[in-house]
Amino acid sequence: MSAQQASLAPSPRPALAGNTDTSLLKIIALVSMIIDHVGVAFLPDVRELRILGRIAMPLYVWCLVVGTEYTRNALRYALRLFVVGVISQPLYIMVLGNSWSRPNILFLFCLGVLAIAGIQKKWHYSQFWAPALCLVVSLLFDIDYGWKGFLFILLLYSSRYSKAGLAAAFLSFAVVWGVYSFSVTQFFGWQFTFINGNLFSPILRLFFQLQTMMWLALPLILVRTHSRIRLPKWLGYSVYPLHLIALLLVGLLLGVPLSTFISRLAMM
């Protein structure tokens, strides 16, 4: 290669600061999501299940950031998320008691991929209008995790090359997000006495709100692992509707009438 050709060659992309072992992260996120949804569907009074469930969303968001970095076709990526979201919506309503007016989280991820694609491609200044348009959509529709979840996606994407920046952005947003959620003072009987009565109590209490406890996912994102697990692409997309089907079957086995699940489809 000549000196001129070398100068024209694109510079190599910086390495991502976080864990790129996304198959392992998706498995952990799936387990966390199932625990969370068991709490929503069958054990709403067991708050500990919701706490453990806070791990899932940040892990899936980071996997999305990694995916957008390496995908060959972002629009096809977004389309797959949209299609699986459409397939999942009736199950999402039946199992978790939501309504047609509240789209599931896969639609949020679809918006996130479209916004990032706009930032990457710069189609007629799409780095500006694509994120803005997707943010407006997240505001107009009551999507699961809403505009806060959408901004969280962009925040992790913007800090993807700096471990310190990623940690700072994650924790700052988690604290702001969790301000209005309920305080977590115990976990399966273990009282969090250390968050009260000391010099650091005002800060500690900020990190022990339900939504703020998404920080539990941060070490998994920052620390690189090498599990060598490789999930088939089709499985990665199908686990969302499949886990809802599994929860529906569990509900039937527990004696919940099928008519109860079906009647939720009439909710608006």
C-alpha cells in the first residue's frame, strides 16, 4: 500500500470500553427479565423480584449498543426488532396486564437502533433529526420504559468508548431515573441498615431506590468476560415472546383461567 493510499484508508474504530461477551449478557438479562415478570404476573408483593429484574434492561441496552457497532445493516436490525415486537404485543398484554396503548420494550429498542443508525450514517443531517424524531415517538406513545429508556440508550451509545465515561453516565442517569421510585430497605429479610445513620447515608439512599438499582448491571457491563457462548441469532430475537408464552403456560398450570388472559386483550 502506498503512502497516499494509507493516508486515505479509514482509521480503525476504537475498541468498545465495555463487555462484548453479549451472549452471556443476554442469558443473564433473560434470567433477570423472567424473575421480574414472574413478580409482575404472579407475585406483585414480592418486591425483591422487581429488584433482581432491574438488571435486565441495562444489559439488553448495552447489547444493543454493541450490536449497532457491528451490524452490517442497522435498518434490517431495527425491522427485526419491530416485527418481533408486533408478535410479542398480544402476549405482553395477556401475561403482564398491559394494554394495546403501551407498546413493549422491543419497540423502544427499535427506536434506539434507528436513532443510532441516523447518528452513524448522517443522511442529510440525520445525526440530528433521527434521534429527535425517535424521541418524539417515545414521548407520544407510552412505550415500556418510555423516553427515559430511549435517552438511556443514547447515553450508553455516546459513552461506549470510555470505561470511566460509561460508568459515570450510567450511574448519574440511574440516580436521576430512580428518584421517584420506592426506597429499597431490605432484601429477603436482610435489612439494609448500612444506608442509614452514617456520613454517607444521603448518597447511599440515592442508590437504593428501585429503579436506581439498575446499577447492579454495571459491573457485568464494565468487566470483560470470555465465556465463548454463542447464541444463534434467531434465539436472541425469539426469547422475548417465548418467555411470555412460558409464563402464560405457568399461569394456566397455577389455575389462572385462560379467559382471564384473553380478556386483557380488550384493554385499551
